Amino acid sequence: MTPVITRPIDPDVDLAAFAGDDGWLFMRDRAGVAGRGGGLRVAPAEADRVLAELGERVVAIGARPFDRAAPWELVIPRHQIRVDADGAAWETLLDGDSSDAAGGRATPTGSGVGPVRVEPVESPEEWCAGVARATGLIREGRAEKIVLCREVTAIAELPLAPSLLVDRLATRFAGCFVYSVDGLVGASPELLVERTGDTVRSQPMAGTARRSDDPERDDALRAELFASPTYRHEHQLTIDMVHDTLLDFTSYLDFEPEPQIVPLANVFHLASRVEGRLS
């Protein structure tokens, strides 16, 4: 079996800098996990068994494609740093290799991207036609909720370093989950599901209002979002979906009676916490 070394380290560690451009990262508010140094590639169905053999502080990271038929896998980085929400930090080395241990931190290599040109993948006319089709399906009762996504292509004059994108996302969207996995880089305020022991949690978000530069106007937008029957209905549909999905796996499950407002740099979201105990 692969020898594994795990030891506590100074919690004042920059996970994003450690991951660099070719590592793996999942963090929120400086807590999370980062990995470097190649890694073991495992099929999702084998991940539980492999992780159990390696030890409780070893973490696997991966990104599942939107195409459910597409193959995917998880990676277990050979050098991992994990920072818990309580501030405790741990370093894990697979193969007992300490050549890249605690002192050797990677640093972001990107210094800038130069001018960036953003182009829509579909025309405004195609987008509006899609909105019309979606609203028509809802009016006909054939759908209750449809989430539309707009795809754009960003073309930069200089190579886009993952570390630079991560740094900007973490700075602009503080409080979001920031990730970098095999070239997929992003930030999201929404945690789909989390399990700690036999406790399962989720905080789905649905219902959004754009923020302004005026604090007083923001207070009004926040109140309008909270009181909106349309957005509250949309939010409840999401809560019901998460609740019904988790229900089969739990002996107890409940959600907050009223949503909370989650502020981001550019928008407000309605969010509700769902929590239960696994059966």
C-alpha cells in the first residue's frame, strides 16, 4: 500500500498559491484543500475504497462533466494541504515523498492577460427566442422552472494562467467556493451537498436580484427580492427538489422556514439551509 505521511503545519498558508497553475484547488474563505505533484487517478466508484486505504485526511478532487454519458475520474494529489474551517492545517504526502514538503510553495505565474474580447456564442435573437420558448413551456404547464444559461467566449491576447483567474475570483467573490480542477476554473456561492459524519447539509440558491452602487438602493432591492412572489415560488421549487432528493437517504431532514439573503459582489441570492441526519 502507498505510504502516506500526514502532519500538522502552520495554518497561515495560501492554498491558491500552493496549487499554482498545474495543481488542484477547492476553497472558501481560505479554508479548503489544494494539491500538487501529479496524483492517483481513480474512477468515482473506486474512490471510497482507495481513500479508506490511504487515510482519513487524504482528499480526492474532481469535476463531473455536464454530459452524464461522458467518462470522468477523480484525482488524489500526491502532495496535499488542507485547511479546516477552525483554522487547523494539515499536510499530506503520498509515497512518503517530502521533496516538495511544507517549505516549497508554488506561486501564481500569471502577471496579466492584456485586452480581452468577449463574444456571445449565440446571437441576441437566438437568446430571446430561447427565453420565449422557456416561458411558453411554463405557461402551458409543461415545466415549473427552467434555468437558462448564456455562453460567451473570452479571447485574451496573453495565455490565461489558472492561478491568475483563481486570484481574481477569490478577491472579487469573497465567500464563494473557488475551484481549479484540470483546467476548469470558477467560483460559485452555492454548495450542492456536504456531509460531515452522519450530518448532511445543503444551501440551494434560487431567486436573484442585481446589486447597485447605492447602499440605499441595495436595501430596496433586497426587500423587493425577499417579498417577490415569483422569486419566492422559484426558490421553493428548488428547496423542494433538494429536500425530496435527500429524503430517501435521511432519518431526519428539515429546511429553514424563511430564506436568507446572500449578498455577492454583483447580485443578491435567496438561499435556504437544508440539514438532516443520514440513515
